[in-house]
Amino acid sequence: MSSMIKPLLVAISLLAVLAAGYWWGYTQSQTTVATSATITTNGERKILFYRNPMGLPDTSPVPKKDPMGMDYLPVYEDEEAPSEQTIVAISTEKVQKLGVRTETAELRELIRTVRAVATVQTDERKLFTVVTKFEGWIQRLYVNATGQTVKKGDALMDVYSPDLIAAQQEYLIAARGLESVADGDPDVRAAMQRLVASALQKLRNWDVADIELRRLQQTGEVRQYLTVRALTDGVVLEKKVIEGQRFMPGEALYQIADLSSVWMLADVFEQDLGMIHPGQLVSIRVEAYPDKVFNGEVAFIYPVVTPETRTAIVRIVLSNPDGLLKPAMYARAEFASFHSKNKVLTVPDSAVLDTGTRRVVLVDLGAGRFEPRTVKLGMHADGYAEVLGGLRVGEAVVVKANFLIDAESNFKSALNSFGHTTYYPVSDEQEIASSSAVLSAAHVQYRGEGSIEAIDFAHATVTLAHGPIESLQWPAMVMDFRVQEPALLQSFKPGQKVIFEIAEESAGEFVIVRIQPADTFHDH
């Protein structure tokens, strides 16, 4: 019996060992499968996200195309994020020596102040000229000095005019005739009443004051000298008469202006006109009263621009009850324009590095690490720029010494570019024709072929319709490129087929470093 039990125990032990080994092998294989599943999906590496093909900071969790039709590139789990390649690391000591200063991107109410020079002018609607409608001579002047203040109805001068004397006599004759037929035929009385009214209206048509007409009616006497009176309040700007002077009908004798309100004419540059609108409040300062601020309102924007100064006149209406503002005074006008009722994301203007084709800020990642970030900007106002894309609220950007850090960034980008595996150098045997433009061969170059769509000599850019550039995984498209030496574009023209080479000057920005006509290139 014992001889049978012993083999049975051995068999059971062997089965247990085999079962344990199978279980261990199965769990290891499952672990391996699970691990590999995190890296592969249907035999491919796991994609974390998709990055912008031009090196811009935006990413996408799903495949998409950029505005130029280029596919976003996948970033796999087992590779370094491309953004890390553009980060500049500087020691803390060097950061202190450079004097780096940062400021946080914040939401603020963006107010743009447009400043302009201005001059005080009289309100044209309150400018009056004293003229007569009859011939005469000046017997006496009551207002005999320029700058004198007058009120409506004040006596300006006594005049002698034969026409006025004759008109007074006509009225008195008609008035006496009306009295003589008071008990006569009604038709005769009506005719005489018309003669009286006509004679009186003749004097009114010659701007004889009502007070003079009432005196004539009350006294029944002809006055040899009649008084010409002011028709409005104001200040005498011009006095063109002297006592004893003869004057003719329509001749200007005085110019009187009501200065209780004045116009301020401001010269606003044409690029700022979009910020000005009627009804806008304006602050005015004049040198004569440095401690005072006058408030006015935009009344009108003139419809023409002065070609010599590229400015348009903006009319501002100001109340001037104390008469402090005088015609021809110089002033400074400030127009406060609110960009939006809501707050917008902004950064200081000093934080923006303008390359000519894009705007870049340096984001402080801490511990001496800085990331160049392309941003889309909107309105600029009082030292700040509106950020439409590329930054988030609370991110710190460099506002001082950013040019020095950007130099570090470009240097690192140039060094990193030597790590690219795809490089198409131009051999020594490939000579460039005299009409080609050799700009630089310092950076790694990527070759492409295409035709010139347009050339902007002012900004040293060329628009190329190029074929696929496999080394950069670019499809065929139309793109704008900046050229390092603008003068060398003079030998090219739109429609011309060219072979060109580009280099990455900074993160995501490629410039043409070599270009030549396609018909002069021969591959050996």
C-alpha cells in the first residue's frame, strides 16, 4: 500500500509544479501584453496628441489641418515633446546678470489714448458781421476798440444817411395822412394804413432798431443821426471804421464773435481716425492754464485728409463761460477710446518681439527656463497689446532683457538644427549662375522647387507656390517666405520657376537662404 502512495504523491507534486509554472508564465505574458498595449495600438505606437507642423504652440487631441492645409504631426508616448526642443535654459546667476524681469499676462480694460495738437477757433455759428444796407457817414462811435465786449442792443455808432432821413419823413407823412382821414371813407383809411405800414417796414428792412422806430412813432420828429445797435452778444474781433468815415451798402463795419463756446480744431493722424467718433469726450490742456483741464465733445470729423501731414481735422465743441480760451491758442487734445466694454487679455508692448512675419513672447517656465511663444495680437493701447491667441491668463512673460534671451533661443535653434537627419547641401560642383541669389549657408537647409507668385520688395518677402518638401513633411502649397538679403530679389520676377533652400531661423520660422532660377540648376 505504501509503495502505491509514494508514486501518487510524486505525481501530485509534479502536477502542482507544472500548474504553478503555467500560472506564472500566463501572468507574465499578460503583463507584457498590457505594457505593450500602452505603446502600441494595432501594431503602432500610442499617440499622445498632434502638434502644429510649423512649430506653433497649439496642439490637438485629434488629427486636423492648419489654415494652410498641412496635417498636424503626431507626438508619440515614447518621444520627447517638440516644445522641449525650443525651451531655453539659463542659469539663475545669468538671469540675474541679464536683469530679466517678467510680468503676468492679465485681463484688463484696454483704453487707448489718442493725442493730437489743436488750436482754438471761434464757433462759426456764432460769428456776426455788422453791415448797413444804406449809404451814410459815421458821426460818432460808441464801440471804438477791438476786443471790446458788447451786449445785444448796445449802441455801436451814430450815422447820418439821407436815405434814412427820407424814409423817416415818408413815415411821418403817411401817419399824418392817416390821422386826417380818421373819419373818412373806410377804403381811404385802409389805403393810408397800408402806406404807414410800408414806410415803417422800409425802416425795419434797413435794420433800424425797434427802439428807434418807437421813438419815431412817439415823438413824430425826424432824427438827423440814427443809432446802429448790436444784434447779438459778443466780442469785437475786427473794427474797420473810424469817425467821419463814409460807408457804402454791404460794407463790413464790425466783426463780432460770441465766445461763450468755442471750437477746438485737432489734427488727428489718419491711422488714429478709427478710434474717433462724434459724441466722444475729449480732455483739453493749454499752456496758459497748466493746472486746468477743459472737457469737450467731438462734434464733427472733417471728410478730407491733408496730404502734407496725413492728418484730418476733428472739431471739438467746448464751453467757454469765463472766456479763458481765446482764438488761435494752441492746445493738446486727448481722446480716450475704450476698445471693449469687457476686459481682454494683455501683455506689455515691451514683451513682444516682432520678427517682421510673426510676434513672439518669451514665457517664463521657472527655474531659468524660457519658451518662445508665437502670439496673435490685436489692439495696442497705452503700453499694452491685446493677445488674441497663444497665451493664457496668468502666464508670466519676459518684459526686460527678452532680446538677450531671444538671442540665446536663436543660437540654440541653430545648434539643434544640426541634429536633423535630412540635409541637402549644395555640392561644390553645383555653381550658382550670376542671376542667382546666394544668401547664407550657415544653417541646415531644406530644398524645394516652385514658382514665384508675388514679390514684396518693401518687406523682403516672396510668395512661392512650391511642391512637397519631404524633409519637412510639407505638402505642396503656397507660402510667404522672408529673404535675408532684400536686394538680391531684384533679379527675380513673378511667374519665374526657382529652386530654393530654406533654414529654420527660429522655432517654426523658415527663411530663404538660397534661391536661383530653375533653368540655371544642373544636378550632377
